[in-house]
Amino acid sequence: MRAEIMSQEIPPEIGLALVRVTEATAQVAGRWLGSGNRESAHRAATEAMYKALQKVDIDGYIVIGEEGRLGEHSPLDTGQPVGTGRGPQVDVVVDPIDGTGSVVKGHPGAISVVGIAPRGSIWSPHPAVYMNKIVVDSQAANVLVPECMGAPAAWTLALVARAKQKDVRDLQVVVLDRPRHTNLVNEIRATGARVLLRDDGDTVGALITAIPNRGADILMGIGGLSEGVTAACAVKAVRGGMLARLAPQSSQEREAIQAAGLDLRRVLSCEEMVSSSKIFFAATGVTDGSLLTGVEYSSQEVRTQSLLLRGENGRRRLIQTTHLVNPGAN
């Protein structure tokens, strides 16, 4: 049965339907720019994404949901069905706002994302919350070996620099700005490489690393598992490389992982996190950033910029859309 599901074709038009989902979500999220209200912003975006997903012709299943981010139940919880139920059976990963803190503080770099792949193809290690990850683009993907996960940063950076025909000091390394990364950041700086610290936006950090010419060479460090699995869909779609390992940040999380029988030592590749190449991934800018421009509002129209990735052919589409505020008005 699983083989039959994995072999199902996902129609190409599903890609644009997913873009409409992230466009609708980003338009709602953008209204919370500078509001300072993180919970309400993410809750509003979550509701908008759910409503938009219900119009897409898929029989969708949320693989990793929003309950971990919101601390409360939502229509996008793990295991929830989404879509009309009339299309292909797919796993769905979502992040209504990747970079909620950036939105409510008026900072750049927030996006809205959704990805799908055939049912059963996206790794879902519930109840894990955090993972250690390394992301590179296609130029360095072949040198990203499992040993990188436990090696000193200098060793991994040297491999990536050689693959990209750069000096280590020319590399730019994306790291989340967290106290847990103090030693990692010091290691990176000791090599001469440059550090791009991010307040949040783990998925967008992976995207600007995996997509060439976006200003980053490698992402390193511990971040959210949901963001990591979501990023894996995009990284695989653009032929990048990624390694991940569970990294519990509390004794409770560690105990829950062990009780679930998950292996804390296992290092996974991108292909192990997303086993199918039949991936569609859509992202729309909420605030301006190096990946996408943010939502622009006026009295007559709203403008969005989106990215659509298709895993089977590696195609990337950059989509500019103008949405009329009152399309039926004379």
C-alpha cells in the first residue's frame, strides 16, 4: 500500500496552489509587522494557512504541526488532515511564519512556507523538538559526510571551502544567535570564517545557504526540529546537502525521545529525512530579506514575492504577484 502511495503522481498545478497558500498567509502575517505580539501574529497566520490549505486538492496529513511552536492546539497540529481530500495523498510540512520574532519586531527575513511530498516520505520523529543540523548548497553537498556532525567546526569548514574553491576566511556561516552556540561561534571565528547570526528564521537560513548566490555558504547549529524537516524538503529540491541529528535541550525531551525508541546518535542525510524526490515547496516573503521581498500594501493592491521549488526537476520559480484589494470594484 505504501509503495502505491509513494508512486502517486502529484500534478504540477499543485505547486501554484501551494503558492496561493503562502501568499494568503503572508498577507495576514505582514499586518502584524512591528506589533510586538508574537502569539497573536502566529495564531492569525496559522488560521489563514489552514483556511487556504483547505482549498487545495490534496489528501494531506500534517507531519510536524504547530503545537510545538504555539504551545497550544491549532488546526495545523501534527496528524491533522488538510486539503479537499480529492487529490494525491501527501505529507505536509508548514510554517505560517518562519521568523515570527522578526515580524513582530519589524526585522527583515521572515517568510511563510509549506511543503508536500508523497505520504510516508517525510521523517517525523515525534516527540523530538530540537535537532543539530548542517546545510550546504549543491557545490559542497558531496563533501558533507556524517563525520562532519561530530567534528570540530574547522574540519567541516575546510571541506566546504575546498569544495567551493574558497579560502575558509571567505566562507559565511549561518548560526542562530543562542547561548547554546557560544562555543560553536567561537570555533568558527577562530578559523577566520565570517558568522551570520540570526535571531530566528531557521528555515530561511537553510534556504539562503542551499540556494546559490544568496550570501551564505553553510548553516550550522541546533534549531527547531520542525524547521529542520521543513528545510530538508527545500534543500533536497535544490540538490543541496544536509545532515541532522536529534539534539534534546532538556531532560524531559531526552526521556521522551528515548521512550519513543529514537536513536540520539543517528546522523541523517537529506535523503533519509525526505525519501521521495516528488517535492513541492512554496515560500512567500513576509518581511524584506535576502531570499524574498516582503509584502507591500497599498489602498488598491497588495504585492507579494514567492519562491516555488519542484524536487523532480530541480526547478526554481520566482513569482511576483499583484493582488487587487477590491477585485470586483469598478
